[in-house]
Amino acid sequence: MLLTIVDPSVLWVLAEVPDARLGSVAIGGAAQVRVGDGRTYEGKVALIAAELDAHTRTAEVRVEVRGAEQTLRPGMFAEVKFTAASGDEQSTQVVSVDEQAVQQVDHQSVVFVPLAGEPNAYVLRPIEVGRVVDGFVPVLGGLQAGELVVTAGSFVLKAQATQVGPDAAK
């Protein structure tokens, strides 16, 4: 090869993504790249490696960033946040809770919701969950938007509920 022509206005940011997080990354998905001095750049996922690194259990994800050729340099460290791409451009709102709120009782995901009319009383509510993303669990069923759930202390309520019975924890 005599000559390679490249477009210097499109740069690659290579991110090492743990296998547990790969489900939330999709080709064409949006990505936000933040470098050490606080500057941020918008990009799109162009490639997800087919194999994991055997030592780190990560896959290389290539994010293409346009218009940053004067400020990004080879070898810079960056933090990348991914937004999952969907087939259509409509955004879908999903109820989600902090992952600390979700407990497992009898192999079922549950949250604790306040018992109406009873101060300091909570009821176990079975829920259907998706995959954890950035510390939040999407709730696919069993909880409506705006309902209150216990986050801090849910493990204590689980311990009390499993001693007394799964119907209520006071």
C-alpha cells in the first residue's frame, strides 16, 4: 500500500466495556466522551468487538467522534457513557428504581412499598425487572410511575419480612 487516506474530522475513542455492561451498548447508539479536563464530546458507537479480552473480560467498543481533531490526542484517557440505541427514534420512558431497592425473596425480585394508612409499615411487592444500567433497575411490571419504594434499608426490611412472613414488614 502506497497511501492511506483518512478523514481527520472523525476520531476513534476506544472504550473497554465489561461483558456485564455490553447488553446496554448497541451499534449506532449514542455515546458521551469526557476527557480529564472536563470537556465532553458526543459520538456514536461504530463497532463492538466480537471477542472479549481473556484477562480483563472486556470488549473493545469503537466510538466515532466528529469535529474534535484539534483537542483529542492519541493516548488520552476518557470516560465513556453509552445510551442504548433503539430501532426507532421515539424515546420510551421506563419506570426504574435504585438497585439497592430491589431484593430477592424466594427467587423473585421484590421492592417494599409503604402500606397505606400505616406509618412505618411496608408491603413486599413482586416486580419484573430488566438488566441493571448505571445503578438503576428498569421495572417492567409490578410498579407504577410515581409509587414510593424503600431504597436505603430495604435489606433490613427483607430480613424482618422473611422472619415474620412475606406479607408485611413493620
